[in-house]
Amino acid sequence: MLKPKELTKVLEQANTGGFQCTLLLNPEGSLMAFAGKCDKKENITAAVAANIWMSNAKSAKSAFQDEGLQYIVMDCEDGKVAIRRVANLLLCVYTAESVGLGMLRAKVEALARYLEEPLKQIASP
Amino acid sequence: MVYSPPLDRCSFSYLTPSRMSDSSKTDEESALNRVLQKTANDVIDVTYIEPHSMENAEVSGRTREYRSQVASLRGVSRPVAKLPPNNQPPAVMLSKELVSPADVRFVTDRSEATAAAVESMEVKHGEPLVVQFAAP
């Protein structure tokens, strides 16, 4: 079983230097955990992120035959969003416009590396 | 003339059991409707729309077109690397002083330090995330 408080503490570590919110969700759009200033719209953010992932995953499967979709990075008008697959869940991070893509990727990778093993342990077979 | 007593707290004895069940039924129905309304407002539908599925003829047509475009690009020779645009003639530019070895070393060191800093980015380890239940 996952410890929700510890999970939130881990996600919170990413929320510095322009990073506004970090969410962990399942591909169906249910929010598992989040940390940061989400303005009480974290459920909507999770649902939209899952929808974007699922819309692209199918076509990515034929494009990237070996691995499938691993990463989505979006450079939007008011900020940047990254969605990354971790075990059978999705890690979604959104940042202010000032954050560089390199830093965004580095932090998401660090989080994903840390969460991969614990989330695999509880992943349903 | 018919006297009808005022309805107040003392007048509940006038409510028959059937009337009480009606009012409680109404309350239950309104509570249920409120719950249903709230659920309908809170539900977020994440079913995604299937991407537009193309007909086979269209797919094969587009495949042919893309292959021909890629083949036409392969024949194009790459432009030769040119010097960056500058008002000064190339001879003057090339005869200028070279970048000092100290500057080159500084840039190299900073690049390596930046790469190492990015590599060392990691999550601070706290308590374990997964709790194992002891098997009986």
C-alpha cells in the first residue's frame, strides 16, 4: 500500500523554481496524489492530462513501435506541461512560462526515476 | 362555519402517519435529487474521441505522397558550411587573435559542471513509500 503523505512530500519536492503543480494520476483520469498550487482544479487538470495522453497514445504506438508513448511536453501560452509515464500511472507537471524545457525534463526524470520502483510494486498485474 | 385550528407546533397531532411518510418521502427525494445533481456536476468525462479514421485509399495515397517528398529531399545536396555573416572581410576575421586556452578551459569546465549538476538531480529520500503488510 502507498503512503499518501510520503507520496505528497515527494511530489512537493519538485515544486520550486517556477514549478507550480505536480500530479500523479491514472490513465483513466483519476487523481491519485498532487502537490502544489492547483487552485482547486486538480481534478480537471488530471482529467484533461489523461485525455491528452490517451488521445496520443494510440497513434504513438504505431509511430514508436518499440516503446510506445513515454513523454508529452507542451509549451503553452502561459506555461509548460509535461506528462510522463511512470509504471502504470502518469506523472503530470506544469510550470510557469519562465521554466526552461531542460529543467522541466530533468526534474520530471528525477521524479520518475524515484517513483518507478515503488509504483511498480503496487501496480496491478 | 367550520373552525380550522391554526397549524403550529402543537398541531402535529393532526398529521396522520400517511402524511408524515409523504413528507419524509419528499425530503428523501429532494435529497436524492441534490446528490444526483452534484454528482452530475462533478463528473468529468475523460472518454476520448477516436482519432479520425481514414479510408485505406486515403492512407495509401498519403503514404505515396510522403515517400515521394522524402525521396526528393534525399537528392538535395547539403549547403557547404559558411562563415557567419560579418561586415569585415574573411581575411581580417581569420587573422584576429585566437580564443585563449584559459577561456576554452573555463567553458569546458562549466559545461562539465552543469552536466554533472543535472545528473545529480534526485529526490531527497524520506520514509519508504510502500508499506508491506505482514503475511500471516
